[in-house]
Amino acid sequence: MSFYEERDLQAEQICMLHSLIQRWENEIVEFKEASGQYPTDRIGQYFSAISNEANLKNQRFGWLVLGVSENGEKSIVGTNFKKGNPELLEKFKYEIARDTTDGITFSDIIELEPIVDGKKRRVLMFQIPAAAVGIPTSWKNRNYARSGESLMILPQNKVDIIRSQERIDWSKRIIDGVDIECLDKNAIAFAREKYVEKMNRPHIAEEVESMTDEQFLLKTKMIINGKITNAAMVLLGNSDYDYLFERAPKLMWRLFGSDGQVKDYTEFTIPFITVVDKIFEKIRILKYRYMPNQMSLFPKETDQYDSWLLRELLNNCIAHSNYQLGGRIYFNEFEDCITISNPGDFLPRSIESVLKPAYNPPFYRNQLLADAMVKFHMIDTATSGIKKVFRIQKEKFFPMPDYDLSQNSQVVVKVYGKTLDEKYTYMLYDNPELDIETVYLLDQVQKGKGKLLSDDAVNFLRKHKLVEGRKTSLYLSARVAASLSEETEYIKNRGFSDEYYRNMIISYLKQFQRANRKKIVDLLWDKLPDSLTYEQKKHKITTLLTYMRKKGIIETDSKNHQKSYWVLVKK
């Protein structure tokens, strides 16, 4: 953001603050002076109350404002709450999330310094999202409400109102004036093919084969009472008719150079059932080489990105976008990462809650669309898809995906195509039994976010000797590196087994086809015990080569020993 854009934004936010003050308090706005600190528990209670009242008043969010006098006429007096390190406020969001329903927390924290009587006065504006449809927001398992300026337990009649709310499924709505001719014939054929593949039953394949397109769409609920749903148009619609949407769904692929500038881009429209394949024709999935641990002889080679992972994340964006907001789904390709974003908010509220073994989603924004995408083999069921995405990165020893939920109407996920911290890589390689939740915590530490973890999480990592340092500057434990170092010192004196050295030679010849004696010496010399003399090491290598030749494993490609190369015996 440029200086002028930042200045204009600050001015706009200060105007918003004055507007809230002039409207005085109501159930979705609360002012507190909080000149020093303010109890977290009290803020949590206000969070619950304002969130519930915003839901009941059909508002997207409410506000808790610190630094405004509560006595008499409202005036800006300033607050020192969490003043100093900006990370204190970010950490506070996590503290609130620990004790709220589904980990919901502030959708934004705005820090302002309006000038009052010639002095800067610090004000904090906490934006509190409305309770999810059908689910009251609780704080420490209790639901709160407002009655004028008073804080109270949420009355049962208000609990009943929230719980009885109908979850409106946008994707199930009918589009007026649309018939089956507005759908794409090739997209329908592809949907039939994927449905048969997903069901994987001979009798279903026969049944689908005998159906007309209209019968198939009725079976999969893309058509309801003979009318076309939003879900059908998103997945199967003919692009010539995308104007029939109030806001036509769009998806854009962009390629960024090392300078951060867009080098290439393409915009896609409906039908979205085939858009992922079109995206994959654009992206580059290069090979990446790295050492998974300090004892590796050769680097591990893997694709930068797993194709299933990228498909799952992109299709998740299609399934869960808030199409009523407009905007595009973006697939951004950088040199070492990919980001995918969609309009809407992340209904589970936090990625930590999704990774818990027993997590169940509260509901889907586009239930019919999500159900159809499962049937058409586009996404995994429930939340197992996200968990599998994290497991794939874990098995590659790569960083976990980053979910940026800081923007109120956009979800962004970042997938890394390279390693970041070798200690993290070594830990995952040497400890394959680590569960996803623990790996997620380690990943936060390697990214310098350890200070934002809860005390319980940090204590857990310390207990298992996975991290060191003070909480404000946590780093991955050196014990892994130390143990490997100790093992290396031991091997320097003891040496490896003869089989180990023979396998080194075989691996080298498989990769490079041939090697003269000097290459073999260079390969093995540093791996031989330090206790051997120079002559003893030379003799050891000769003995190894002679043994392998007699066993028919290797041979020379020439009778001239001074110019010959060792090669593997062809079998």
C-alpha cells in the first residue's frame, strides 16, 4: 500500500470511528475507556454478546472500541491496551479464539491515532463477526447478550431464534428464465463420466448410460422441479449465458515473475467442472531437490506441488465461494509458492479447529454445489480434503499451507513449493509418527510465529523437546541436529558396514553409469573411519571393489586398468 493509500484509509477509518461515537451505544457497539489494561475474560463476554446481537439484527459484524470515555458524552481519551509490540494484538486474536465457538475471533483490529486537543490519542477498534447462522457464539461455553448497555446471559428465546434460523443455500436457488439449453453439453457429458467414476459400480454405470441429460441432472439434483439451479450453472453452464447470474462467477490464473510483476494471465468463466484441467495446462510443476536429513547421500527429488493437492484446494474455492459478493477466484503462481483465494469467509473460523480429529463442519455455504462436486469426483467429503492437503505436505517434509483469514470477505491459502528450515525437515523425516496438529505447531515456529501460540501449545512442544528458547523467540530444537552430530562423530571413528559402502558405489553407478577409481575414492574417503591410516583406507577401497567384482556386481569396461572405468554388470 502506498503512503497516500494508507493515509486515505486512516482518514476513512477515523471518520467511521466518529460515526460510531455519534450514534452512541447500542447492542452491537460497545465503548470502553481501558486507559491501561482490560480483562480478557470481560472482552470475551462482550465478544459473545456483540456477535450474537449482530446476528439477530442481521448485521455482518459489530464493534468493541477501546480508548473512548464511557462517562457522560462520549469522547476520545486514548488507551494503552496491548500497546508496544504490534504482535501483542495479533496474539490477542488467538487468545480470544481459544474460548469461543469454533475458534471464531476478531475479523479485524484497527489501531488509530486521531489528534484530540493537539495530542495523538490511541484508539483500538475490534471488529466482531456476527454469529454463524444457526449457531450462537459462546465464550467459555456460555452465550452472552446485550440489553441496552448491560451485559447478560443470552435469553432462551434469543437462543431459539438463532438456532432456528434457516441456512439459505445460494447454490440451490433457481435461476429464472433458464432451461437445459443454457447448459454446456460437453460439461454434462464430463459430469456423467466423473459420476460413474466416483460411484464405481457396474449397475450405476449402466443406469447413467441409459439416462437422458435431463434425467441425469434430476438424479444429481442439478435440476429441481424441472428448473435450473445456481449449482448447475456454476458447474455446467454455457459461458454464453453467464450474464444470467446477478454476478457472473470468474476465475483468473496469474503468473508472477521474481520482480512481483504479472508476466501472464488468463480469465476463465463457467462451466467450472472443467476449469481445473484448463488451469493445469497453464501452471509449471518443476522438480525440487533437497536433503531430507543430514545422513542422506543423495538429494530427494520431488515435484514442487502435488497435483491432487492443488486440485482439491482450487475445487474447495469453487465449492465454498460467496458468489453473492462478486469478485473472482484467483490462482496465483509465484516462483516458490502458489496462492489461491476466493471471496467469502472461512466458515470453520480457524484452521486449527479443522485439523482436530473429531472436527465436523457446522454447515456448507453452498450445500448443493458441494454435494454435487463430491458426486462428480471433484472434492473430498466433509473436511477430510483439507486434512489430506496437510498430510501431503507433511509426507514431503514441506511447510504446511498458510491460511490467511485476516480479510473479512476473502480466504487466501498459500502452498509452499520448497523447504524453509532444515531442522523442520529433519524433524519430520526422523519422526514420521508426529500427528498433523503437532506438525502444524512446529510449522508455526519455523515461520517465526511461535510467539502467537498458546501457552498450552508451547508447553506441549517443550515437554517433547521439540522447541527451545523463550516464547518470544522460539526456535526448533537443536536436539535433532545434536543427536545427528553425535551419531556422525561416532561413525567417523567406527565406520559404516561394508554393505553400506557397497550400496554407495551401486547408487553412484546407477546415477552416473560409470566411475574411475579416483571417483570411487572421492565418494568413499570421508565416510571411512578416521581411525584408519591413509594406506589402510586405500586398501579398504581396493578390498571393496575386488569383492564386488568377484560377486559379479561390477566390472571394468576395459582391460587397461589405468584408463578403465567401473560399471555395473548388466543382467
